[in-house]
Amino acid sequence: MEATVDHYATLGIDARAEAAAIRLAYRNLMRRYHPDVNATEEAAVRATEINAAYACLSDPDERAHYDRLRAAIHARPSFTQPGMTPPPPRPQRSAWQRQHTYMADLEGEPPPAKWKFVSLGLATVITIITFKITSEISGVVMTPPPPPMAFVQTAVPAPEAPAKPDCSRGDGSNAPCAEPRAADPR
């Protein structure tokens, strides 16, 4: 939201106007500048400004915020008196830059792209050399990791079918055994 645009002047009302006065001013201006009524480019631009002003001033929260911004802008000292000059602008730095003020010339030009590749290559060479040196040290023996644990589930044998009843008789005859009868369902 811009506080530099005076929405009250756009609608032609006082800053202390109530919601009914704001709505009435908006309706009267839109009857005159609505694109369906007035087809000029100036009217279209004016209608857009009127809509933005009404959108800001019709919402109580947004209007309160706009009024606070407007009051803050008008409360700033003006340097229009003779002999007064505004102070030089202070450089704005991010929070990170404020913490790291020991770095020289933060606003300087970034290094050329070739330096990025050179530094990346140098870091790679140093890493390879360090790896070779540390892997060739004779006192260090790296044991291979243990094999992963295997969970083996042994199959349990299925129970065997019941054995046929022993029909041998003590008298030595080999007469066939009668199968047991099923219960009578009656």
C-alpha cells in the first residue's frame, strides 16, 4: 500500500470522513468516470485510482494502517527551509552484513567466473591429495564392514498323517480291519 498517494484527495473527501461519506463520494465519482460511461483513457486511469482509494478506505483495518503510514510521512522533518540540506543517506546493509563487518569491501565487485572454477579445481586437487595420503598410511587398516545380518526362517515340517490303526490280532490271523464308522447323524 502506498502512502504517497492521497486517497482522501482522490475521492475528494476529508480525512475524518465517515464510511457513508466515503461510499457516497465513490459512487458519485464512478458515475462520472466508469469506463462504460466515459470511454476516454483518462477516465479509465481515474477510475482505477478511485477503485484503489475506495478499496483502501472502505476497509476499517486497511484505512487505519493507511492513516498510520500517512501520519508517519507527514511527521518527518522537511528540509525545505533555506540553508538546510538533507543528511546523506545511510547505506542499508542486511543483517548478515552487519554481523560480518570484518570482511573488507562488501559492496565491491564479485570475483570473475574463472576464479570460481579455479578455486573449485584447487579444492578438488587438495581433496584428492589428502585422500591419497591418508589411504596410504601403513598403520591404518580398515576392516571391511560385517556382512548384513540375514534372518533365516527355518521351515517346520508338517505333521504326518495319522498312521492306520494296527489291526493285527493276537491270534495271528490277517483279517482286514474294519474302518471306524461315522456317528449316525440322526
